[in-house]
Amino acid sequence: MFARLTNFFVRYVQRFMPDPYLFAIILTFLVVVLNFWLVPQASMSGLINAWYEGVWGKSNIFTFALQMTLILVCGTTLAQAPLIKRGLVRLAALPKNQVQAAILCFLTGAIGSLINWGLGLVIGTILAKEIAKRLEKMDFGYVVAAAYMGFIVWTSGFSSSIVLANADASSSLNIIYKMTKQTVGVGDTVFKAYNLIPVLLTLVTFPFILKFMAPKNIKTVNRDLLMKADAEAAAAAEQAANAPKTFATRVEGLWIFNLLLAAAGLYEFFGPLKGQVTINTMILLFTVLGLLFHWTPIRYARAFVDAAKSAGSLLLQYPLYGGIMALMAYVPAKGIDPLETVLARDLVSAASVHTLPFLNFIGSCLITMFVPSGGGHWAVQGPISIEAAMALKQTAPEYLGKISMSVSFGEGVFNMVQPFWALPVIALAGLTIRDIMGYCLMALIFGFVFFGGCLLIF
């Protein structure tokens, strides 16, 4: 059954899934249509002005886009450090078939995502490439899809944009603090049963799902290209090592610079910042670790530049999603609710204390298709969610934490079919979105049951 259903998804995704850039453009026009349908007095000139403000104007998401890009690039740079890379090479020697490879890449990606979403997004794919160099009979798209499936739990981990914003009173994304003057710590979100149990279910059951959905007709990877990339990297390293020692090359290899920068970063984090976990401090920590693991300035710089190549597709599309977010927030006249409010409020209008988190989860799944960014998504749906909780006289940090996590869950689950975050993965793997998305639909189905069900039960 799993194999037949997966083959069905793979076949139709291959036929009908457009390039992610075109997907973003199609979503833009869809939001325009929804505005004309659901928002009174919407005008084309007003929508164009709102779109401009979101892409390039005062409502742009350039700061947040740079933060997210840096988390991705710093995570990728850390994963490419020699010590971590050697560990990945040893792991790559363990799988004996494509199912074992898929399970290993999934677990690696999932555990990495719980620690840091940028690391988890890419480390499974890097491992998949190492395995592909050793394992000939392996469908590369299937294994890379398994690595990306691990990303489904990122919103339940320590780098979740919403979790970090909830704990930081100064964050512009801390909707809870703005509306209730309360902060919600990690203990009231990450370490609750409604979060821990679906994560555990995902880690335990997805390996069995991967086993049953494994393709019979294997599309092998071009191993020569993978080997060529390694050979080029080794040749460049050898050339650098044998290059004449000049003042410039000696300065580039001075590890003391990396050590001083890392020491300064650690002092700031554990001193004035008192170990506070925010989006910026996550970037700080992974930069510090990258400096230490790469050891010399030139090695870190080269690894960072190489890692940044995978972020190009994000930089292309982030402005478009800023425009989509602005269209979702478009208000044609005073007293008229924007499209985001209409969608979110209609879904929770009949909610009870018990059902509000689940209905928020449903709304989050829908809104993720238009706003595929945890923080930006919370900025859209958060005010409506907290307003609904306050209307039900539920303002305890534990309940507001659950409300925020219900929005996070929808984001994580529907990232499996929203191609935005798969872009770095397919760039690293040298694949297209159509090679992995059919498999990811199965992760969407089970993730929806696990995370949505636990919001109702616990």
C-alpha cells in the first residue's frame, strides 16, 4: 500500500510540480485572487502597492531573510568542518542498502533539525552524498527526500523561530509579550508532552514508513560527478598546502585569529547575554563553532563561501514571499480586515479551549503555503491566535505556549510540500524538486496525524 501510494505521488509530482520560483509566482497571483474574493474594496492599484512594499519597500523582510540565510549558511559551514565531515564519512560506510541509507539520513537530519534547523536541513543531504559515493544500488532522490523529511521536526527544536521569539521580550516577533506582557520560556513549549510525543513518534515510525515506500525501480546517481567534486576539492587543498609561503598565506593560516573571535563570541554569549537563546545568538553560536572546527581563517572563509552557494535560491525567492506576506496583510480601507485575518479568524471563530490549538494548527497548514517562514508566519497568525485565547480567558504562559507551538507544527508539517525550504537541499544534491516531493507527501500525511493528534490528546 505504501509503495503504491508513494508511486502515485511521485508520478503526479513529476508531471505537475513547477519549479519553486514559478510556484512562488503562482502563489502570488492566487493571493491576489483571494483578496478580490474575500476582502471588500480590494483594488489592483492597492494590491500592487502592497506587493511593492513587501518586496522592496518598508514592509520588506530583508533583515529576517538575512538572519535565516545566515543560520542556513553557518549550519552548512559547520557541517563541512573536517572533524564533522570525517564523522559523516564513517557514518556513510554503515548502510548496506538504500533503505538503511534512507533511515540513517532521516535520523541524522531529524536530530540535526532539533539542535539547529540550518544544520538539520543540510547535514542529512551531505551524508546522502557521501553514501552515494559508496553505495551503487540506491535511488538518490528517495534517500535525499528521507534526509529532508527529518526537517519536519525543526519547529519542535531549540532553533524554532517561534520558540526563540517567545523567550525574548525584545523580539519584534514576540506576539505574546506584545499582547499580554508575558514571555514564554522553552520549558513551556519544547519540553511539553504535546511536543515531545509527536517528535518521538516521528523518530520511531518514519524509519518503518521509509522501508515500505522504498522504490523498486532505482534511479542511480551520477557517482562520477560526486567523485569529481571531491577530487577538485582535494586538488585545491593540495595546491594551497604546496603554495609558496608568503606573508599573506601565513596570516591566512593564523589560528589565533579564529580563537580570539570565538573567545569573544563565547564571552558575549555567556556574559552579557547570559546564555539567552535568540535567532541572533544561534547565529553567533554556530559561527563560533565553525571558527573552532575549521581552525584557520582561510579554511573557514572558503567553507563559508562554498556554503553560501546553496542560499542563492533563497535570496531569489525571499523577496517574493515578502510580497505575498504583504498581500496577505493588505488593508484597502480603515475597518476592513486583511486576508490573513479573515482566514485565521474564520478557522478559530467557533473554537473552544480544547479545540483552539488544533484549529490553529489547521490554519497554520493553510497559511504555510503562502508564508513558508516560521517567524514571518507567526507574525501573520500569532495576533489572531493570541486574541482568540484571550477571548477564551486563557492567558497562562503554558496555554499561550501551546497556541504558539500549534502554529509551529503546521509550519513544520506543511514544509514537506511547500518547496521553499527544500531549495538548499536540492541545490546541494544536484536534483530537482520533482525528484523528492512525491516521497515527502507521505511525511506530510503522517506528520499531520502525529502533530495534530497530539494537540487534541495532550
